[in-house]
Amino acid sequence: MLHLIQVQRLGSKMTFLDDFGADCEKNARVETIQLVLGGKDTYLGNRTALRGESSDLESDIGYLLGGESRLDMNLEAVHTGKKTNSRMDAAGVLSGKAVKIFRGTIDFQKGCAGSVGNEKEDVLLLDDTIVNQTIPLILCNEEDVEGNHGASIGELDEKTLFYLMSRGFTKEAAEKMIARARLDAVAGQIKEPSIREKTLKYLEERQ
């Protein structure tokens, strides 16, 4: 099993480029957790070839973008082996004039019978000056497969915001609490205790 943890906390003028690839044999498993918490321009690529039977991909991305920062993601799971599984999830918060593009591709190729692929994104928009693009894609050249994709894109729920403000929170504090919960959910999946605690502490201090 390969377990990749990446926490990006670069300065506001920095550009970050990362391209990750994996070629999975029988029963192989790849787990990736990536958090984008800094930088001006971030470009993430992830292509995993699930060639071996019962190989598996689990990919989670969390992001917090503000100002004029930009995040461009291109994730691809290529199913060629039988009974392979992939899950690609992204969740984040956008504010200011941030630009975000999510491209997620599940490619079921001939011979991958019994395979399952899932992808989704959950985006919280805090300003109306944001540019957000979510582009999920499923390609299929095999009959006995299951592919699912979905996206939840929206602003803060007014009822939840009103409830928190009625309990003494300011609008700004309530927004930060709801935004933080999304990132904590991703950071909490980090299995290495020291990295997990440092990341959660960083999020608390930043908020």
C-alpha cells in the first residue's frame, strides 16, 4: 500500500506544481490526502492506473482559497483490471477572487468488469467574485461497471448561519466555523499523528 500525505502551506506569492502517478498491480492500494492551504497558484495532477485485479484508489483533497489565489486540479483513475475501485473526493472553501478548477475523470476500459468508480466535490462559496469550475467525467468501454459522480456547490445555509448568530457568534466567526469543519474532515483522515496534529493546529491558528 502507498499512502501519500501532502500539506501545502506556501507563501501568498508562491507557485506550486505537483504531478503524481501510480501503476497498481493486483490487490495494490493507493491512498492520497492533499491539503492546499497556501500559495498563489497551485496545480495538482494525479493519474492512477488500476491495472491489477482488485486494486484500489482512495484520494481526498481539501482546499482553502482566498484573495486572488488559483487552484487547478486534474485527477484521473484508469480502470483496466477486474473488480478495481476508485474514489476521488474534493472539498473546499472559496472566498475573495479565488479561481478553482476541478477536473475528475473515471475511465472504465475494456476488461475491467466488476469495477466501481466514485467522484464528488463539495464547494462552499463565500463571495460572489469567485470563479468556480467543476468538471466531472466518466468514460465507459465496459458494461459491468458502476460509475458515480456528483457535486455540491453553494453558499452558506442561511438557517445554519442564523442559528449560530442567534447563539452569539458573529457572521464572520460563523462562516469560519463552517468552513473549518470541511477542512478538518479531510485533515482528520491523516493517519500520521504528528502531521495530523500540526495540520489541525495550523488550521485553528489560521482561522
